Amino acid sequence: MANCPDHARALVDGALGRACPFCRGCLMSAAQLEGAVPGTSTVIEPEARADALPSRKPRVCPDCAQRMAPWRIGRLEAWVERCPSCEQLWVDAADLASLRLVTKSIARQDAWASMDDAARGEIARGLADVPRPEAQPTLGQTAQALVGVPVLSGLEGAQPSVATWLSVLALAAGFGAGLLAPASLGFEALAYRGDRGAVIGVVPAVFAHEGWLHLLGNLLFAWLFGDAVERKSPHWLVPAMLFGGGALALLIDSAFADPSTLIGGASGGVFGLMGLTVVLQRRGKWLVPLPGLLRAQLPLPFVMVIYVAFDLWLASMGAGDVAWIAHGTGFGLGLLVAVVMRAREGAR
């Protein structure tokens, strides 16, 4: 099985060739690349500089483990890498975008050069009269914003969120079971209490929710941020953080609560997913609803830090019957795990 040369993840079949689900880099033939980006052969050439980045940090071919040779894209600091043995090409997602821009730019320049002055003037007048389009929110985005669920854009990664959906279904099933058997599976039965002694009791407490609003809030945010995380991480990370990280966050919260207080819910694990998202999706945007449009786009890491800071401020004020400490603990755990993951990926 061929693996990504950067992340050691197994390549999966995609529209352009075999792709890494983590970084979206693609392994493809020259014909596949030419089909995806017509004109590629006219804008790439072998890189002659010995100090170019791919020459200093070479990749090996996922198929035959040969050192790949860089081919420069126009005059950009961007490259396509070619295996001298099997002639397969490795193209990063960012370099593929650069390749498309270069080929489109050259095609436009050629088309412009072929026009007479009258045609150029007509095009210029037409462009001056075209109003700038404003992106309209979809019905789903509008509904999502109205109920207070964040609307995210610019998320990277293409891996399907199978584990996220299964985790959300597990939380919902746990709540449903509590309705059918409240004495053994309801909130009071599953919630953790510090004076009960058995630390292992904090694990089922993740499934304990006091009502529909408590459950739905956690389900929506677990789905949203679980999807953002799973796009760029192993499938197991989402349930591990949601349930394992959530249990640890509840346990730490119980250390600051009255021993007889019932503590439960998946919010600590949800905040862990939020912490993971800040690092793994640092280029993402948080769309802010404005009248009629979703125009404002704020950097996702910035908004998340403000969100958690406000949460901790409420905790310091003793506001509400909420496991504030579990929220902050989960978020910090998510940040830590994501930073460690990035460091390990960079070391490979």
C-alpha cells in the first residue's frame, strides 16, 4: 500500500489520482495532471537550482521509494515532483492550485494578445458595468446560524467524517436509553459524584445529559467540530477526544465541585474537539450572520480563543449550573494533543 511521502498516511483513490486524506497531496501520471490542468507541460521545467526547497528536503516516490526530482512551476517557488523510475508525479494541494493559476494566467494573456483594440475596449467597458456578486448564505447556513450553531468555512481535508457521525449517534442512543430505563441509565444513574469513590464512574457520565437542550447543544457542536477535526486526522481521534477526553475533563471538574454534585455530559469532550480544530484548521473561518447575508469572516482560532476566554470568565463568576472547568480543561487538552500531533508530523 502506497503512503503519503510527508505523513505516512495511506493514499486513497480520488478524482485526480491517489491522494493523502491528511494533506490532500496527489500522486498521478503526467496524463492525469495534464487532464486536470491543461497546459501543464508548457509551464513546468526541471529545477536546476541545487538550493531549491525540494532539493534540500527531497521526497521519495510512494510507489517505488526512489528520490523524486523537482520540476518548477513557472517562476513561482512551487514545484511538481517526478519519480525518475515510474514517472509518477507528486503534487501538493497548494502547488496544484498554483499550477492552475499559472496556466489560467498564461491562457488569458494569450487570449488578450490575440484581440484587437475594439474587442479589448468592449471587454473593459463590460467589466466596469458588472456589479460585484455578494455571496448569499444557503438555507442550511441560515438555519444553523439562527439556532446559535457556528457556521465554518475554509476547512481543509477531504476525509469522510464517519467516526463523527457514529459518535453523535452513540450520544443520542445513550440519552434515548436513559429515557427508557431512567433508574439505571438516566442522568442521576450515569452522572459522576466525587463521593461515590469509583473513578471509573466518570466514563459513563459522558453519556449523562439533563435534558433535550443539553443533549442537542452537545450533539450539534460535536458534529460541527468533529467533522472539522476528522477531515485532517485519524478517525479514532474524534471518539477518543469526545469520550476519553470528555471523561478526563469531567474528572478534573469534579475535583473543584462539591463531592455530592452530579456531573455529566459530553461538553468537555466537545471543547476538546474545539481545541483540536484551532490547530488542525487554523486557516478556517467563522462566518458571522448579518442581516440578509453572511458577510463577516473571522479567523477561526481567534474566535475560539475568545469563546473559551468568555466561558472561563463565566466560570470565575460562578454563573449557572454548568461544568465550566470541564470546558476549559477539554479545550486545553485538545490544544495539547493537536500541537503534539503537528510536531510529530513535522518530524517525519
